[in-house]
Amino acid sequence: MEKIVVKGGSKLSGKIKISAAKNSVLPIIAGSILSGGRCVIENAPMLEDVFVISDVLKSVSAETVIDKENSRILIDTSNISYGEPSSELVRKMRASFLIMGPMIARFGRFKISLPGGCNIGTRPIDLHLKGLTALGAEVSIGHGYVEAVANRLIGNKVYLDFPSVGATENIMMAAVFADGETIIENSAEEPEIEDLAKFLNNMGAIIEGAGTDTIKITGVKSLRGTVHKPICDRIEAGTFMVAGAITRSKVEVVGVNEEHLKPIIAKLTEMGVSLELGEDSIIVDGTKILKPVDIKTMPYPGFPTDMQAQMMSLLCTVKGTSVITETIFENRFMHAQELKRMGANIKIDGRSAVVEGVDMLTGSEVKATDLRAGAALILAGLASEGETVISDIYHIDRGYVDIENKFKGLGADIKRIEA
Ligand code: UD1
């Protein structure tokens, strides 16, 4: 088992290039099932989750080639026939569920094992299924599987009780071949959904309004293959912005879209971090005295839950009291326990965490309890006295490309060891 060892205290400097968004690429790979042709994803992030979803496609007979050297993924779904995805893979990663929409659209059915993934709450799939049912699918759950069949999907109006990212993506993909028009109301507005719609539209789909709270899909008969370059990863960008702030350093984060980073930019600015916005880069200057802030996670364009843990690490190092309220997932404070091992002063009260900044965090042995929690512990380690040893780093590898080398490039004292 590998571990990451971080020695705190180094100032960071220089430029860091951000990779493409994992949360764009996962639905895009799933969506390539709809193409019935060859798709190429350029500049794809070479990550564990990306390999898993590619294997899920392989398990339903798609041809997928991961060209690591050129960061390219080639997917040919022209000859795929109906198949059930490997339950072992599906249980490994919740996002495997994104093949439900494409499978029902292309084959009129699917059978898939109930999901796995980060342990950050119960994460039901009722909204996905509600949407598919509204389009005419007959859905049943039993024996650890969810199954659906539909002779023909028919466009309909679907109102989501909550703007779920995955449900919006699944329903959008299911509706691509449905008869007539589908309207998703209260849809999630994340940039990754807009990116998926762009990919599908390039293949011949007719999707309007992606990126807003109302998406209209007009059914078409078939799609074709395409080449797509996904958007950059706003969460990876945010993580490195926090790295600049938590080490009280000045770093440049390159290859970003400022529009997608607005809530993170707003919070860091409120804390007193100076941000110089360039065309596709941000210079983060965390050298001034920082102030505590309150944060409430919300659906996009609100503050992203995927940045909550990293911000908690930062706030642990800022004098004064900050309150973090997590409204998206009910069990997403597991990193607080680990941060406390490092000397943090955090009190959890239901969905809120009260963080009292301490003079200095201390390096400790800690565990990455989920993907973003792992990133938060690296950040805390960078600002700690002594050495932090992080275990269960497979969570981190699910979502961050070459993380220790990226930090090393900025001057951090960090290494991966075989434990
Ligand atoms: C996606 C992201 C994940 C991010 C999350 C919220 C991907 C691959 N993952 O996950 O990184 O943390 O958005 O921004 O893009 N819910 C229901 N019923 C459903 C579906 C969701 O109650 O049918 C609830 C979930 O339990 C959770 C909330 O809605 O509390 C948000 O979930 P959702 O937006 O669906 O997240 P994911 O698509 O799983």
C-alpha cells in the first residue's frame, strides 16, 4: 500500500498546470455509448476513475484504448451489443451509474449493480430513476440490482426535487433518442453538464439550456462519433489555489476558467487572499494576514461541496472562528477527525463545523477518508510542523493527476512511499 509523506513548512512558488475535469470526462465516456461510432477524448486526465469507467464500457463490449502517453482516450461503440456492466467495477465507483441513461437510450434496457464510490453519505439514485420513469422506462430494484426496460422512450417534462448532477446527466443522455421533447426543470447547472451537452451536440444531439436550470432535449434518430477536449478541472484548480493560501505563498494556477471558479474566488478574496486574474490563469498571493470566513456548500453556482474539505484545512490555519455548513452531503466531515489529529480545533454540530484557527498544525499519521478529504490532508500537511503521513491514498488517485509531482513542481517537500 502506498502512502504520501508531506514535510510542512516549505514556501511554494511557480506555475501549476491544471488537468481536464474528471467530472466532465466520466459522463462523456459514458455518453460515447450513444454515438454508435468512434469518439476521441483529447487531453483526458489519466486517473483511476477514468480507467474504471473505461473498463465499465469495455465490460459492455465497447472498444476503449487509453493512450497514456498522449493523454487521449479512443472509444469505439459502433459494434456494441447489449450487455450488463461488471458489478465489481460498478461497485468501485458511483459514477458508473452514468451508463444507465445511454444504455436505456441505445438498447432499451439496462441491469446494473447498486453503486459504490466515496463514502460521503447515502447518495440515493431516486432522482435518476424518477427521470427515466417519466420518459417511459419501467424500473425495478431487487437483489442488489436496478433494472429498467423501455420499448420506446417518450419525451416528457421532468422536475428534479434537487438539482442532482448525475441525475441531470443521466436523464439528458436518456432523452437524446426519445420521441419529441424532454424538458428537465430544476436541473443541475454545473459546467460539466454544459460540457457533456456540447459533446453530445457535436455528435448530432439537440440539447439547449445546459448550464442553466432548464434543459430542453429534442430527440434525434442517431448520433455519430466526435473528437472532444473537456473543460479544465475547477476542483483541482481550487485545490492548488488553497495550496498557495495555506502555505502563505504566491503561486500561479494555469489553464483555468475564471467563470467556473467564481464561488472559490469570492471566498478566498473575502479571506484576504489576493488574486490576480489573467486570461486563463490566476496568480494566488496568500502572503497577507488571512481572515476567517463562513462557508455554505450549495449546488452550482454556489460554493462546491468538493472544495469544502480543502477550505476546512485552510481555515484551521486562520486565526478566529469560521463556520462551514455542508448542505449537499450528510456525511462529509470525516476529514475533520483527521485534521484534529493534526492539532486542528474543529467542533461538528450536525451539518455545521465550527473551526477555530490554531497557531500551528502538527504533522501526524492520518487517513484519506475520501477523495477531497485526501487532498485536504495534503494541504494541511504542507502547513504543518513536521511530517504528515497519509494512508489510503487510492482515494486521492481517483481524482488528482500525478498529485505529488505537481506539488513537488511548486517546491513542496512531498513524496509517495511504498508502505
Ligand atoms: C457529482 C460529482 C461529485 C460532487 C457532486 C455534488 C461527478 C462524477 N461527481 O456527484 O464530485 O460532489 O456532484 O456536486 O460528477 N441525490 C438524491 N437522489 C438522487 C441523486 C442525488 O437524493 O437520485 C442527492 C445525493 O445524495 C446528494 C445530492 O443529491 O446528497 C447531490 O448529489 P449529486 O448532485 O447527484 O452528486 P453526484 O452526481 O453523485
